[in-house]
Amino acid sequence: MGSGCSSPSISLTTISATSPFQSQESPSNYLNFCSPTRFLEPHLLKSSKIFIPKSLLKCAKVHKMQTQVEDSAKPIVDPHDIDPKLVQKLANDALVWCSLRGLLVGDRNSERSGTVPGVDMVHAPVALIPMSFPESHWKQACEVAPIFNELADRVSQDGEFLQQSLSRTRKVDPFTSRLLEIHSKMLEINKIEEIRLGLHRSDYMLDEQTKLLLQIELNTISSSFPGLSCLVSELHRSLLQQYREDIASDPNRIPANNAVNQFAEALAKAWNEYGDPRAVIMFVVQAEERNMYDQHWLSASLRERSSYNYQKDTG
């Protein structure tokens, strides 16, 4: 297992980004996240009406911070003060945890890692310690998620707007050009889909100068990491619990992350709405995919729910 992604420099750089925000709210109003914060939202539409199970729109519950027991060991407040020996212990334990729990990707130095499961694996890039994130901003992102979902769906239904707004992009990007070509043919034959499922991921970061929550991007075509992101939350919770005497951060403040099951539930719901027992849920992946294990997390969660017709195709 490599350790490049768990080096002290990278982990501390991630944590140091939180320091400008520590004075914004009281510690009890802060949640622990890995930076950048990502919100994965399933979005199922039928006949142009929003159709999302209520359970999929709920934000993760946050437990109230428990009173920490005082002891002789001085807890770490500033991540820059973390002793290098402690960082190395954190890195070693994180690598073991990733290996045991499947927080893995294929090794880019191996040709087989993207085609043959179970060989030449390394840990996924992770921060050793979660960053602090204002609870008010977390709630704000949850509140606007359904709005962005509906916006993305409405834009997707405006064929003329899409063709015009992306006309310049298609000249320089072959992938976009091919998508627009397919889209144009569907418009010509007046192909209409009454049931549409969107799996979206919004990426956010806090702006250091304005202290505002800013959206980096809204992913619609490749909303990856619902599986591995759940494991990252568990990893951080485990490390904070193990090193609670050294790190002043409450593991109970890390929100639950159930994205992979929510995505699977949305896919299953769409399959049921389709109403055809012969229909299949197809995972189309590139021929060499180092991130195959995140995809396997999702497909495994889906298969465990029922006997859906499942097919995986490597393009």
C-alpha cells in the first residue's frame, strides 16, 4: 500500500484550510468533514414532476457534542502543532483501516489495476483528519439541493437551449460533441422519456474572504464516490475515537453518510417506476477503470435490495 496520499504535508494542508473559519461559530455548531464537502443527491422525475422519496432528501443527523473527559494529556487544537510521530501513527492506522474496509482504488502504476479486480490496489486519497465545517452552511447546502436538482432537470428538457449554449464547446470537446449529436437525433425523432433519474453531486467549499458557502460544481453525468465517501466518514470517526486523547475533535460530530444506499434506493425506485420486469440497470464504465471499487460498492448495494436485472458493460 502506498502512503503518498497520507503524507503529513497533504493531510495538514487539508486541515489548515479550516483555520480561518474557527471563530465564525461556537465549536458546538461545527461539523467534521473531509474537504471539499460534497453532497450527493438522487433525483427521480416522472412526467416532469419531482418524485423523490422523502428519505432521500433528509440531511444526515448530527449528534450533540458530548462533554469530553479531561485528562492529563493536552488535546491538539491547531493541526499545525501535531507531532510528526503522531502523524505517522495516524497514517499507518489509516492505511490498515483502508485495507481492511475496502477504501481502495487501483494502482496507476499497474496496467492490470483498472481491469482485473483484486490486484494491485492502493488506498484512496484521503485526509487523515476531517476539517471543521459550520453546521449552518451544511444545512444551507441541504436546503438548496432539491432546488438545484429541479433546475438541472428543467435545463435538460430544454433541447434548444442546450444545443445553443454548448455549440462552442462541441467544437473543442469531442465528448460533448458526441453527446450533442445523440441529443440532436433524439430531438429529431421527438423521443420523450417520461421517467428520468438524476444522480447529482454538488461540491462546495468555504470562501476564505467572504466566509460564504460557494458551489464549485454540480456533477450530473458522473457523480462518483457514493461508496468510498461513506467509508471516509467511517475512517475519520474511527481515527478520532482511537486518538481522542490527542486530537480535540469529537467523532460524534461527524454526520452519518449513507450516500451509497441512497443512490441504490433511487436506482431501484426508477427501475420499479419503469414497470418492465425485463428492464435492466446498466453500469457503463470505461475499459480501464481504477475507481472500479466505488462502482462495485454501488452495484453490490443495489443487488442486495432485490433481484433486479443487472448488467455491467465496459465501453
